[in-house]
Amino acid sequence: MEWVLFLIFALVAAGAGVGMVLQRSPIYSALCLILALFAQAGLYVLLGAELIAFVHIFVYAGAIMVLFLFVIMLLDLRPEDRSPVRSNPVGVSVGLILAGLLLAELALGVGPHIALGPRGAYDFETVRAVGNTQAVGRILFREYLIPFELTSVILLAAMVGAMVLAKRKLE
Amino acid sequence: MDFLFATILKIALVMGLVLLAVAYLTWLERKVIADIQVRYGPSRVGRFGLLQPIADGIKLMFKEDIVPANADRLIFLLAPVISIIPALIVFAVIPFGPSFVITDVNVGLLYVFAVTSLGVYGIVLAGWGSNSKYALLGGLRSSAQMVSYELSLGLSVIGVVMMAGSLSLVDIVEAQKGSWYGILPRWNVIPQFLGFVIFLVSSTAELNRAPFDLPEAETELVAGFHTEYSSMKFAMFFMAEYANMIGASAMATTLFLGGWQGPLLPPVIWFLLKVFCFLFLFVWLRATVPRFRYDQLMGFGWKVLLPLALVNLMLTAAALLIVS
């Protein structure tokens, strides 16, 4: 049962990701991205991380992507022109080599750790026992308190910066 | 198998109840507003106009279904569906009685917020897909409004979560059991009064109800995002709005009024009674207050409600620290 669900979510996520890149209309691209975010949330639920799953939907699908759509609509972006693709043999070969290198690097760097990496302190059973929200809260406010606070400060600075840039004339 | 059967039965019961309530909420709204304005309201179809919602439903189904020539067909068709699904699946985690809840998710409150935050897509996409300037402006307005008020809505309930120590709606209702000094019910509305008011105001704004119904301000925007919609597609937006209203009332009841708890009467009746009070309040508001101006709406959300919600949060945290 879980395998079937995993397969569905994984396929939808991958398909929507590809669709996002291939769509010509920016609105459809954004919608594909939202679909991919949903499928990803489904994967989180399968991993027993309900909190992450719903925060994911709430923050990304519910807030950030709405603003994306908002900007796309305000800018009135037209679908991309469908210009005939001229393949440049040099470009294609360089691209292929780079993609191959990236793949090899991923396989070498990440591959061995998938099976052999150490188990973290918070595996499926522990999280079940402590509670989803509690587990995240504990890690966030005990082990990673300083990075968490630093991130907040950086985000605040970015917000203030954006406002200063947008409001050229400050009264 | 029994579990599956019981769940399906519960879902069918809740959906049937909600859809029936949606239909009769329109009747209630027309009757109450008519009474307030010293009119009769619907009175021709059935006794007291009680069959009016059914007549309206049949009428809407047989109306011509128009898709504007330059509309984006797929998005135009998808928007009403996207708008009604979140409105209905909210009821999956709401406890109607001691053991009457479809499913008790351990992050139930977050689930409700995640799901309701998606309702805005229906409106934005309807506005864009219609390819009409009124619909587009209505959709943009509404998305800005909903994103702004979602912040204070989310912050207003954190106090409740802190007091219950859980995000599960069943636990939140359980935490409101008992009474203070034997008479005052231990409902969150008393210690969290500020949070309650913020929740109520922000959810009115989220619902696009008067006095926050700017997305469909008819004097400026014709009918806002659903200008180009007709027949059942229009009806779906309408149903979504009313289902959202019931959902928000149910959430207010669960979070602040102790859910299904109350003396003498059976729990489900208590729950429905409290929900009805909120629904009546929303209708009453619509008949009483004039619409906000757009800049007032934005200013109020960001400069009044959001700071107040933060103050409420800090006060709750301080009080809880002192008590423990």
C-alpha cells in the first residue's frame, strides 16, 4: 500500500517538475510547481513527518506560490515564443559532459551514504513516541537554536532591505 | 474493513450535513437580512420559503453554462473545483462530538490552515482565467487580502495551541473541559479573548464576507472574480463561500468555545448550536456594517491586527510561564 502511494507521489512530483520546465506559459509553470509541492508533501506524510508536510503546504503552496502567481499576473507575462531550437554541437557536447560530471559526483558523493550512513537520533519510531511537533521543536530550539535565530535575523534584514529598495523616498 | 466502512459512513454523513447546511444557510441569510431590513424575504416557494434553496439549485443546474471566448479554458474550468475542495475537506479533522471525528490528525490545526490557505487559488485562477479586467482585479485584490489576513489568523490561534499543548483539535477540545469556580466554563474564549476577537475578524476577512467583501465590491468590480461565471460553476463558488463560512464557525467553536462541550444537551447538539451562533453573527454583520475602503482594509490588517496578535502571543507566553 505504502509503495503504491510512494510511487504515485514520486511520479507526480517528478512529472510536475518536468512539466514546470517545459511549460511555455508562466502561469502553467507555477501551477506545475504547486502540484510538485503537493506531491512532495505526500512523500513527507509517508515518512511520518506530518508537521513538515503541512508546514510545507501552508508556507510554500499557500503563501509563497500565491505571491508568485500574483507577480506573474501583475507583470502580465506572455507565453514564451516558440523559436526553433538550433542545436549547437559544441554547446550540446559541453552540456552533456557537465551533466555527466554532475551525475558522477552525485553518485560518488551521496550514493554510498544512502545505505551506509549512520542513523540519526530521530528515526521513525522515536518521532512517533515523542510527537511530531515536539520533535521538530526540540531540535530547532535546543540543538540548532543559534542557526535558527541567525536565519531569522537574516530574513528580517532581507525584508527591511526590500522595503527600503521599494520605497525610494522615505518620509 | 469495519474501520473503512465506518469512516466512509462518517464522511458521507458529514458531507451530507455540510452541503445541506450550505443550501439552507443561503435561505437563513436572505430571511435574516430581510427581517433586519423590514422585508419579507423568500416566501413563495414552500412554507416560509423553505423550498427556495432547492428551487435555486435546480435553476442553477439548468442555466446555460458559458465559457468566455478568450478565457483560458482549462484554468477557467478548474478554478471552481479548486475553490470548493479545500472548503469541504476541512471538516475531516473537526470533532463534532466526543468520538465523532472523521480522523484525528496530530497536526489537525495546521492541516486546517494549510488546506484553507489553498482556497485562494480558486479565486486567483478564476480571476486570471476569465480574461476579464473586473475578474482579474477582483482576484488580485482577494489574494492580497487573504494572504495579509492569514498572518494574523494564524498568529491568533497560537495562544490556544500553547494552552492546550497540542495541535490536534481533539486535544484542544479536551483541554477546555471543566470549569472555573464551578460556574465559568473553561473555554478558551475567556483567557484568550483578544485572540478570539482577532480570529473572528481575520476569518471574516478570509471568507471575503462583509465588511471585508472587497473582492466582489459590485460598485467597482461588477462581481469580482466570478463575474464571468454562470450556472453550476458559479454555484460552486457560492457553495465554497458558504462552506468556508461553516468551516470557520466550526473552527471558532472548536478553538474558543469548547467545541462539543456543554451541560445537559447531547454534545453534537451543543456543537451545532455554537456553530449556528457564529453563522448568525456573520449574517448579522453583513446586514449591519458598510464595506471597508481598500487602503483601510490593508492598513487595518497589517498595522492593527498583526501587532495585536503578536501582543496576545507574548502575553499568553508570559502568563503561562508565570503559572508554571
